[in-house]
Amino acid sequence: MCWPIVPVLWAFLNINAQYIMISDIVTPIREEMLRLAPSYSPSTYTQLQLLSRLITFTNISPHVINLGRSVWQGLTVYLVSLVILCVVWIPFLVSSHRENKVQSDKIERVSRAPRRGSDVSYLMKQQLDIVRRHTVLVYIIVVLHVPALACALSFQSQVFFADPLWWASIELGLDLPFSLLGNLKKTTKRNQSTE
């Protein structure tokens, strides 16, 4: 699943380049405005002066559009790779669970034999159970990223990344599965240790 690295890397390197270009345009304007701020007087202020200084902001427009396009391309490739991963992962997950079940049954048969292996077999079964739960939790985390990315890509604006709702959906959608399932895993682990 390493194929999306190149397009995602290219997209996000392009985002960085566009951001630097925007910053190069904005920085002199900001410095000029900060330099002129102490000498501001309502009596000498004209909107034309401000407009003449801000006219260079029009050079930002193509960079903002390219920035939005690069964000969209990077997230699209990431979403497609996650969907492919989710579909391909199901047979491996099922196969892994079958193999764990077979191993668990073997451990059960060995532990029934008249010898001192019951503690070891219990630990081995516990480890297999932990691996099984962990693989399911990781799969759920990956699956829960898909709707978040689809929601983020559904915004129709050219400057969707300037929308606070877009940022909230990205942050919640990509962080919430980790936090919820991490807490679930911690709670499950705590409950197992008390048993």
C-alpha cells in the first residue's frame, strides 16, 4: 500500500510551496502596514491609500486556488487508498481471526493434557485475544476515517480550507476515532486486569 505516497507527498509539497508564495506576497504588505500604523491619523487617512497598498493582494488568488486544488488532490488520494485498504483488509482480517481460532483451539487441547502448562496456555490465549481485538480496533479506526475524508471533500468552495466548519470536520473526523477507540482499548484493558 505504498503507492499513494508519491502523489500525496507531491500534493502536500505543492501546498507548502503555495503557502510560501502567499507568505512572500503578504509579508511585505503586513510589514508596510505595521510601519505605517503609528503614524495613522483619521484626518489624513484615505481609503485610496489603503487600497493602493492592498492591490498586490490580487496576486494571491492563483496561489490560493492552487493551494485548494492541492489539498483536494492529496485528500482524494488518501481517501481512495483508505477505501482500497478497507476492502482488501477484510479477507486478511477474516483469515487472521480463523488462524487465531485454530491456535486457540490447539492451546485448549494442549492445556487439557495432564501437565503443568495451564498458566502458559492461559497467557497464550490471552495474547491471541489481545491481537484479535487490536486488529479489529485498527480496522475500525481506518474505516471511520473514510466518512471524515468524504465529508471534507464534499465542500464545494474553492477556498474550503478557510472555512472553520471544514477544519472542525477534519479535526474531529480524523482525531475522534483514535481517541474513542483508544479510550475503549484502555477501558477494556483496565476491565481485564480487574478480573
